Amino acid sequence: MQCRYCGREVRMAAGKLVYNGSPSCKASPTGSHVSLPVPGCCIYCGRQVKPGAGGTLIFNGSPACLASPSKKHSLL
């Protein structure tokens, strides 16, 4: 998957999107890589998420996303 800010090919490692082992992205306003939208995947951590109770997105039963500024998964 690609970072929407720097355009580099990123992958998930330790719950964050990284490029060559680095989670920092100088082009991003949050300082972290954010992936281009991929259907069904969180843009912050890249994991496949599904709808949970109350409209939250979950991965393995957890709504927490360590890579997100809001600590919640997001599709957009």
C-alpha cells in the first residue's frame, strides 16, 4: 500500500505503517504515514477491519488503533 502524503510504499509493522522501518512521514500533518484508502482496511494501521457495535470499526474484537491520532480505526 502507498502513503497518501509521501507516496512511498509502506507496510504494517508493530501496529504502524512504516517505510524502510521508519514510521515517520515528513509530508504528513500528523508525522505518521497514512495509507491510501483500501476497501475494508484502516488507513492508519493497514489492518482489515469490520463494523462492530455502535458503528465502530474493529480488528480482532478491538476498536483501538495505536497508529491513529484518535486511537480509532478509520476507512477514510
